[in-house]
Amino acid sequence: MMMSSLETSNEMKISYLEKNIKLENYNGACCDLLSHSIHGKVISPKSLSDLFKLLKVYSFKNRNSGVIWRGQRDIDWRIDSSIARSALRADFFGQKSTAHDLRTRVDLFETQLLDESKKCGFHNGHKRELHDLELLALLQHHGASTRLIDFSYNFFVALWFAIGEEFFTRDGATDLNTGQSIGKDESFNLVIGLALDDSNTYELKYVDREKRVGDTFQAYGDEKVYLFQPDYLLERMRAQQSIFAFSNIFDNKNHSLSCNYHEWDWGKSKIEEQSGMFAIAISDTLRVELYTYKIFENILGYSRTSLFPEIDSFAKSFQFKSQVVMGLGDYRVE
């Protein structure tokens, strides 16, 4: 077994456990095995071809089983909703909050958010009155903190969110033409898979659209993850093939959902035989290959304007392109 360290700008969080492993259970994909302080054992495909071999395992995906996906730009990020992230970081009188305290604060904030938004009439004007989850989805896409976590049915949409316009890494800029990190340290993006299961233990229910969020937990249990697919209120939801996951708030090691997290162990079973979350690390090498062959633009047709087709996103995209043409140093769009 090979051990070598990857140093980050803050502290050592990643190390290689083993390199160039050929996974027979995953169509012979060649991968590296990483150990991460938050996500545990994480697989990292060596090439685009190896990534495709991994994805063939999930070809059974449908609307009731399979895997939904989420992209995150930094491997050091937990898997949290925006409201859970704020609640877990809050320091109340220097004491660690209990799960009950966290849930109470989240419930109060959510109730206030919904009440205030309804006073402003944001639940009307969409051909029918929006129920609470639809309203939360709409508010989240406009910047509000909610308990909803964005996922997509489409792996490559999630991959775009992980690296599609990741021109800045933790350690420095990324070459606009190749995707190669200019910083001295290797960096990783992350794609999270949530494997769906119909068993009683890890069952993911589609919620009753007429219930309030609190009623959902009372009716079906507060230790399950629920999936919600909105009636596409925004064009971006349709373009991104969006689905939302939510649950009561839990302070797990690397996420705040009420589900298991599986570290990679290909010696025992295939991942499709499990349920819960797992992670795939996207390395600099793989990111370079995606940029070199222009996979997003020329093959998949994904860009900021296609995944965010509203006029405000179009305007930001044009601003971004203008900055690149002008050669400005900071390419990020706030």
C-alpha cells in the first residue's frame, strides 16, 4: 500500500492510500484511493474514460431508484443545506448546540421566512398558489437560506457545478484554456452521489405536497431523507434537472442529512447494493482532460447560460466573458 501526502494551504486533510487501482467490479476503472479527514475513503478516477466506466454502474437509474448527484467545488466542504451550515456554525454562549436546539432554531427561521414571503405575495402569481416546499425552492434559488439541498438527476450537471467554471482553486488560479491549477498544491473538486433505496431502513419518500415541512416529519418520521421535485417554477430548475433533498438537521461528521455515508470499499460489494451518500473526487488531471476536450461546451452543451437561462444569469455570464476578454485579474463574478 502506498502512502503520500497532499498538503493544503491550511492543514493536511488529504492523503493517498493507494494509486492506480483497477476496479474489476466497476468495469475495470483505474482510480486512486484517497483518505480525507471529513469524507473518509474517497475514490478519484484517473481519466475521463475511467470516470465513464464508473458511471456505467449507475445506468439502472430511474425516477424511483438509482442515484442523484450534487457537485461541490471544494473537497473540504461538508454536505449541508445553507440553513444547516449557518445553524451548525453559530456559537450560542460558547456551548455546542444539541440536535434539538438546532432543529428548533431552523424550524423558527423557516416559519419566519415562509410567513414573511407570503406577506409579500411571493407564493402567488405562478398560475396557482405555491405550497411551502415550492416556495422554499423558489426562495432558495433567489438566495434565501433553506433546509433544501440541491441535487440533479444528471451526473454531468453536478460535475459542471463542481468544476464547470472553477477558474479559482483554494491555492490559486486555474488556467482558462487547460483547467490546470496554477497553485503549487493539487486540489480536488467533489461530486456527491445519493443512492436511493426502497427499503424501510433507508427509504426516501416523496413528500405530500400539501403538508408543511414539520407535518412531513410528524407523518413519516424525522430520521428519513425526503426528496422533493418542484413543478419547475424556474427555467433553471428544468435545465438543471433539479431535485431537492431535505431532512431534519443532524450533525454528522460530514453532512447534516439523516442518512448513512459510505466510504469506498470495493472489495465487499458494489455501491449500487448500498444506499446513502458517497463521494467521487475530481482531480486536477481529470479536470485538465475535461477542459482539453471541451466536454461541457462541445459535447454536453452545458454552460452558465444553458443551466441558468434567465436574463439575470445571461447578463452575469456576459460580464464574466467581458472580464476575460479584457484580461482582468479576478475572473470571478460576485
